Amino acid sequence: MNRLTPLLLFMVMILSSCNNETNDYVTAFPYMETDKGKWGMITTDGEVLFSQEFKNQPTVVRNGVFLVKNEANLWEIYKAEKKPEKIGSEYTGATIFSNGRAIVCEKDKYITIIDTEGKTIKTLDEIDGKRVNTVFRFQEGYAKYIAGEDYGVIDMDGNSVIPSNYCAIMDCSDGKFIAIDKKYKTEYTSFCYDKLKYTVLNTKGEILFEIDGSEYNQVGKFKEGLLPVCVKKKDSDTEIWGIINEKQEVVIKPDEKITGIEQIRNGMFTYYSEGGWGLMSLEGKTLIKPKYNYLSFDGDNRLMAHNWDEDKGGMWFVDTNGNQLNKEPYRGAWGFEELDNKHALVMRTDRSYSIIDEQYENLENLPKMVHAENMMGDDAVECNYLDIPQLLDELNVNQNGMEGVSFKSTPETAVKALSKFLYQYGDEKHPGTSAFWFKDKSKISYDRMTDNVYLSVEINFYGNISYSVSDGQGGYNVEWCEEDGGRKVGYMWNDVKVKSFRLKFSNDVTMKGKLDRMLQELKKRMRKAGRVVKENSGAMVVALDNNRTALIYMQPKEIVMEWGDIGSPESLSIHEYDGVRENLSLTPDEERADGENQDIDMPTDEETATGYNNGEAGDNSYGNTDDTQEPEPDAYD
């Protein structure tokens, strides 16, 4: 499947954001004068606020403030002045400011909304009676949030606008939200978009209308009252795109020559066709042929045209007829609209940046800039408050099992009890609770998140969970199905019991820094359920009252508890866990996701964009991904 490059994803992201709101422009950005130097800050009109000041990279400046992480990997907020003044506290998560508001969270506390003085506007512990796990950055004056596993929307003051009744919501665009009701969660997580409906709501939370996924398989974002839509051709993976209006009337009929539509503006839209991006009018007239690796609006009548291969021209500002406006090609740029509408930041050559004015002239007396970046803070802020005893109570962790499954459970009753967590199972022929999915398997395993805590569970049985039988075999409880070729096959549950449980907590999100607390709470619970046989600082073995064994141990990035028929207590060794402490350093994936660190360097040859993948383009659409895990609506951000 075709992919967008990291640079392209960034460009789409910033151009789909809402920086044209009043007083919400980027007014300064971080830069470095040498590769091994510290970060300074320069305004969009070329004034150096400070230089060589911060070891860690700050965010851009919006609303007169910026964020930067300290040595403890916590966000701090500073006023953008010659001598930056720290305001507020230290935060485990923080978004960039928008119209004087930001979403933040302090260590071991709930998420809050603060103003540019660091004062709390509202604590977001619960919304509509549900605990808030995650809040995303503000877009057009609204922020999405997650309560439990469902999505809702709040306004700038934290008031509920859309209740958390949806399994996915796009950011506000053109005063509208596009959401997917949680009753379609199975279809959404299974990528069966033709079997769900898209709900269109206004900023009052009122449902305007629904779009049937069987008619339009994917949708983009509203702009100027228009919406890109996709039709998937029957018996083919080919996707063709068109545009409808708010009355669901066809404005641009889906056409085989249009395999992607990104931005709509001023009676025109950017489209993908035959390996390139171009510009077309709403009357269907081609204005710019589809020849660029990417094409994005930077004003009503100006676009940014990208050729990743410098031999083919690099990056140019162009008018709506494709005429080049700048005098020299750039390796990349942040457009005028992303900054103050008067200046743009461009990368002229490798390790050489400049600021240009509306005449595309370089500003004078600029400092040397070998790096200039557009970090925007966190996309979303996770709640850092965690009541560990309450969490274990909710999971019903005890010596006899967890989450409604016990050592007396049969495979069939266990699968039914866990059905809402087994997202990976289920299709048109076999429901997720069918014995078909567990044929010749001896364990049930699943990963899930609760209260921003990631946990992995394995339930092992004494033998295979289910098996298949041929036509004419089996008893009354056979699940019969006609497989490919017309052959009738049945599936039956085995009569085996649970052998052991394995529960793992990783130090991701809210659990980071809390593994020792989890270890002590698990030890406390199992100590009450039996006799401690072995114990050290990082582990414990218990002979349980139910004649089974429990082993609890810490590893640098996780806490694990195994209990059941896992061996005699005396035979288990825990020496290797003595003295183990939690490792709080970031993984490579966490480092990549740690804020939006976006340099405007060009991609490598391996990253070169070869096409359009709707659904990855900066939360501009619901659409295809290759992810095997449950898709997060803002994995597209």
C-alpha cells in the first residue's frame, strides 16, 4: 500500500490544522546555530529572542509562550522573552497553546486546562460522569477526549459538547465533526467501513446527518461546506474519490482518474492521480497537472509544490496555474500560513535555513541556522493519576482468576466473558466467540488498555481449547460452517480447565514510574491469599490457599504476575529479580512520538512518497491503514 513520508505527513498535519484562528499564529520557532550547540528562539520576522539557551529542543511559540522538556523529561512552560520566564508547574504531558488554552497533566494528577499564566481553568477528572483518560489538543476551539474507550468533545473551557458515545471522532473542521458511533466499533476496528455509518455533528453536538459507509467507504474533512468522499469499486481494491456538499449532493462525481482528494479551498481542490498531485477546479477543470509528490494550499491562491527528488525541482511556491513564485528551489518549507501569513521558513540547502518575506526575498541580518524545527508539543495528553488498588479491583485480580475467568472456567465460558477484549477475532462467517478461532490453541491471549494502563493477559488451559469435526461427527453443540469449496466443517469446545494466568503491566503512559507501587500492591494481595515462600526486593513466590502457586516479579520495563499450576513454590527461582529497578528511559518508539519534532529536511530515497494513503494524512480522513492493532482515530494526526 502506498505511504506518505514523514515529511509529507507533517506538511499535511500543519496545513490541516487551524492556525488561521485569531491570534493563534506561530510567532517564533527554535533554531540552532551549530550542530552541537543549544537551542535559541527567533521570531518569524527575524528577531533573535535568545540564543544558545536550552539543551532540549523547545516548541514553537504560540500565544506568547513555548514549552520545553527538562532533564526529568517533564514539560516546562516559558514566556517567549529575551530572558524566558518559567510559568506554571512541570507536566508529564502538554499540548501547544491555542487561543490562550493548553491541555496539561502533572505527575500523579488528572488532566487540566490552563491559561498562558499557568493557572488552572478546569480539572478534567470526569466528563458526563466518566473518567477522562486522554485529551487531545484544541482544534478550532474544541478538543476531543477519551473516557473509557470512547470519544467525545469539549470546548475551550472544558464543557462537554459531544458525549463520549463514539469509537472515533475527527478533529473539528469547518465547524463540523465526523464521528463513528460506538455501536459500530467492531466494524471500525475490522476495517469494514462499508458496514458502518459516519455521523456528522455541529459544534453544539447536534446530529446533522449520517453518511452510509456502503455508499461512501471513506470520508475526508469538511471544508467550505464540501466533503471529500471515496467509493470503493466492487470486486476491486480500487478507490475513487469525489466531493459532496452538506446536502449530500454530488459536486464532483467519483472518477477513476481521481484516487485521492486532500484539500478543498476557494473553489479548487488538490487531488492525486497516476502517481502525482495536482489541482482541479470544482467545475472539473485541471489547473495544475498531477505531477508533484505533494501539493498543499498556503493561502487562497498560493500552494506549496513538492518534488522529493531535487533533480526534478525541489520545493516551490506556486500560484493556482502552477507558475513558480520563488526564485530558487528549496529543500522544504513551513508556509506563510503556518507562521504569521507574512513570512515563511525555508530550507535552502543542507543545514542552511532562512526566513523569506511575501516577495520571496531572504530577510537580512539573520543568524546562522543549521537546524530550525516546528515541534508542537504533544498531540494528546494522558491522565497520570492512577489508583492501583482500584485498578486491580476493577480487573478482579485474585488467587482464583481475573476478569470473570477462574480456574473452573471452561474455554467456552472464558471466551464469552472476555469477548469484548478479543478484537482480533470475528468475521462474516465466524463470530468472535466461535470455537473456530481457537482450534488447536491452548491459550487465550489479549492486550488492552484501561485507565491509560496497558496490560497483557494470557490464560493457559490443560490442552487445546477447541477442535474441528467433519460432517456427520460431533454432538449437539457443534458450530457448523460451510467453508470454501462448499465443505461443511464443525467446531467444538474442548472440556478442559484453566491451568494458569499471566498478567503483565508495561511502564507505558500512566504506569510509567509506578511499577514498584504495582509490585508492592500485588505482593500485598497475594500475601493475604497464601503463604510467602520466597521474597526479595523485586519478586515474591506464594503458596496459595487454593493449592496453586503465584509468582510476582519486576523487570526494567514491566511487572508480571503468574499464578496457577506453574510449578511448586520451592522450585521457582527469583534471584535474578533481586535489586531490579524500573527503567524510565524512553524506547525508540517513545522517542519518535515524544512531541512533534519536525525538521524540514527532505526525506531519504527510501522515504520517497509513491502515492496516497487516505487515512494517514494528518487526520484528514477515515480510511485504510495496515495497522494490525485497533486503529486510533488520531493515529492519523
